[in-house]
Amino acid sequence: TTAGRGIRRNPGFAASVIVTLAICIAANAAVFAIVYGILLRPLPFPDSGRLVRVFNSYPDAGEPRSGNSVLAFDDRRAHVPALEDVALYAEEASILGRGETARHTFALRVTPSFFKALRANAALGRLLDENGTREVVIGHTLWISAFGARHDVIGTTAVFDGETSTIVGVLPESFRFSTWDAQVFIPLVFSPADRAESRRHADRFQMIARLAPGATIDVAQSQLDAINRARMEGYPAELKAAVAGAGFRTMVRPYLSDMTRDVARPVLFLWA
């Protein structure tokens, strides 16, 4: 054919074209693998498209993205029917053990509803419940590295951050949450002071939830706006003015797109 004769007449040029195409195709495939892994692949949780992040925003005070308070958590569980299994969590470093044998690991302090929101199950034992305060669930990696993958680890005790707790569950190997590879899950315990009205905007925690069946982001946003307006009507005049002046609003966002918001544009640009 004409193409074949052209290749025979210019083998060097043909080779350079073939090599260039091979490199470009390989590079595109590699970048697409990154795009898929970060932006397109569903989260490893059942019906993950219904997971959302919820956070307070004070854009006119220079804080467009804040956290959530315990009182906000109570409100959203009770008065926002578009959201179910509302959960709080906080990331922190943790120390397992004492003395020379102590080791650093990542932890999440969570409300028991955290695992319900993710529709997660334990590989061994059970997950946290409403009654446990000195209980922990550990990740699969820590179970292997620190506890020798022992199946009788359930019910034993370990020291985390200087406190002795009972290990009640081990998570599956496939469990991954966000980019914080937590291996210890500790109950969040709230004091009466955490629920004082003066702490309504003490936004110390992150929040996830799941859209209720039939609910949408817009419906959830509308309900959040309504409960915020109702609460602000009861604020003292000075606090009401300060919060309104900060442009306060609660935002609800799809979990996956919100989690990748800082990397989506650079990754898509690289792919292009």
C-alpha cells in the first residue's frame, strides 16, 4: 500500500512517529488512570453518590469553609429530614501503647452514626454504638501490624493516647475514608458545655451525612437555610449582627466532588 511504501522509503521518520504515538498513548492512559482513580471511580461505600459533606461558611469574615458545632449536629439530625445518618468526625494523630514500644498512627474521633452514614460493616466484631465511650475500632492495617492479625483481638484492651480502651471491631481491608488513612476510630464524647448555646458556632468538627431517599442537594440546602434562619431569630442582637455580617451560611456538597475540589482542575488540565 501507499502507507507501506512510505514507511519503507523513510524508516527513520516512521519509527519516530510510531515511538511518539506510543509514548503519547501510554502517557494519556496513565493520566486517565489518575483521573479515574481520583475523580471518576465511585467511593468504596454502598450508594456513595448520596453521601454529602456539610460545613458552615463565613465568607465575609474570611472563613469560607469552617466546621460544625455539636449544637449544629443536634439540629441537623432533628430538623433536616433531607439528611439521614448525620455524623461528626475529627482527625487527629494518635499514640498506641506506652514507652519504648509506643507507635504513632492516625485516628478519627467519630459519632457512632459515622459508620451508618458510610454503610460500613466490621470484618471482625462490631462497630461503635451509642453506649461505648472506652471502645475503639481498628483498621485492617493496624490489626496486622500491631496485633498480628489475631482473631481473638476482639474484647482485648489497648492503650490509645494514654487511655485504656476495649477493641470491639476490626474494619475490612477495603475500608478507606478520605485521604486521612485512619487506623483507630474512637467515640466522640460531648460534655454539657459542648451543648451550651454560647458554643453554637464553635465549629470544631467535620460533618458527613447521607441524603434521605428521594431527597436532593437542593432540598437539603433549603432545609438547612430554614433551620439557620429560625435559630438566628433567637440570637442576641449583637451575635445576630456579627453572624449576619460574616455572611454565615451552611453549605451541603456532594462528598466525592467536594473531597476532590482542590485537585480536580489540575488533574483535568494535565489530562488535556
